[in-house]
Amino acid sequence: MTALHAIVGPRDAGPGERQEMLDRARRIFDEAAVDDTERVDVPGRGAGEESDGALRAEVERLVPALQSGSLFGGRRGIAVVDAQNLQKAETEILKGLLEGLDPETVVVVLVSSGALPAAIGKLTKAEGTVHSVKKMRERDAIEWMREASRERRVKIDAAAAAALVQRFGSDVAALGQALDQLAAVQEPITPELIAARFRNRPDEPMWHFADAIADGDTGGALRRLADFLTHGHPLQLLAFLEGDLKRRSLAASAPDIDTFAEWVGGSPDHYPTKKAWWARRSASPADLRRALDAVARADISLKTMPEATHRLTMERLTVALTRWYRGAVRPG
């Protein structure tokens, strides 16, 4: 039995990925038959309550937790959530505490969005196990729903599943709650029933919006825009689009993917780098210039015009960009 586990998800983990990471931690504790569990949330870099020592107060709780046994005399489970935020001094101290853990008394699960601090990551690979959680996309959420609906004995077809994902995105925790409600419904579950029953809009990554634009899917892009503006600010989208357009322009100018990766400070094997490289021929240089100019003009409009005009500005920009971005992303 292993005492040390790491669950490493994507750096920009959303609600769906975070839920999957926490579910995996719970399954590890269940399999290890721990008697009681404790969760320690590591605050973000530069955040947290200061203490007299090298550890922030929230992290300091790990010291007695790792040094003492279960309150019930058996095996104890400790989940360290957002372990990627550990500071250098905290990493060194925690590494010393994690070395040589007794699996009969404690099981530690490090939950990290992105890579663990190097010293702890190396220790986990050498003495423990590492579980990876990939970025959850909407098609993954639909696959997840197939199993989850069977467990709940909810009969849901592909169209209704797609309608649920349109409402909740890839947030499997919210999808699970929706399926729990639908389990009590006596009538057939249809897209119309889901549209009438659930009114929320998904809080989803901005690249969903950019992907719809790149595919020339005007209707889908406008729906993604409406979803995003329910939770976020249009200037966030403009900043994202500007960065995306600049990457596309650099990709169109680069002689090869290695040069492009160097220009953008990424790795040739990193998916966003490959994605921009594949899309380099989907828009002409003239269309890229038009798109960048339109984003700049929209930025000025959002900062100078009344808020009531912001949605219309973004909708007009979205329609224009679906023409200039047009073309599916293909390897090339």
C-alpha cells in the first residue's frame, strides 16, 4: 500500500476537472479504508495568513496532522488541495514530513492544478503514485453523463445530454446534481424539458468561445458569448482574443513550430502551441489584420461608450470574427 499520492490536473482546471480531482482523492481514501480525513487548502501565492514560522497558518496545520495518528486509532487521510501554491520554504518542510510515511497510519493525497513544486513532485514519483486528470471538454462531460445516468437509472438520450451540457458546460458536479433532479421526473427527458427546467448558463473557459469563432460557427459563438457575459466581463474576452490573434499572426510568420514555440515562450509539445500552429493557414494575413483592428476598436468602444452598448458591440465583433477566423483547425 502506498502512503503518498498526487492527483495532477490541468493548470487552468475548471469546476469539472476540480471535481474529478477531489472525487479521485475520495476514492483513494475509500480504497485505503481510512478512518478519518482532513483537508488542507493551500492559499494562492502571496495570499494566506502569516504566522511566526516559515509556514503560512493554513499550511502549518499539516505539521501536527502528519505527525499525529488518526483520532480513532486507525489510518488517517490527509488531502492537500491546491498543492501547486506551496511556497519554497513550505515545500522543503513538507518534503521532509512526507519522506518515509507509514502507510499503516496515514495516506496523503496532494491535489494540484498544474505541476507540483519540483521537490515534492520528484518525491511523489519516487515513493508514491501520480494520477493525471486531463482537461475535461464537453464531449468528455457527455461520456461522463452516460455512466452517471446509468448509476441513477435516468434514461437520457444524446439530444437531452447535449442540452444539459449546453446549460452546465463540463461542470460534472453541476451535471450530477441536475441528473439527481431528473431522476424524480416521471415524463420523458427531452431537450425542451431541460431548457424549461434549468435556466443557468455555464461558467466555462474562454477558449470555447474562440473555438466556435475559429470554426465559423456564428450561432455557437453568439451562444458562448451570452454564456460568458453572464459570469464575466467583455474586456476579459477581448484580452483573450487579442492574445489568440497575436499567436496566430506569429504562427503564420514562423518558419517552423520550434521557432514559433520559442517566440511565444512555450513548448512545441504544448497543446495550445500546436493548436495555434495547426490554425496558421485558416485566416489570411489581411483577415488577421482586420480582426486585430476590430478587437482594438471594440476595446475603445467598451471603455468609452455606455455599458448598455457593450453586448451589441461584442455581438457585432463576434459575427465579424467568424468570417475572418473562418476555417477548422487541422494539422498541417
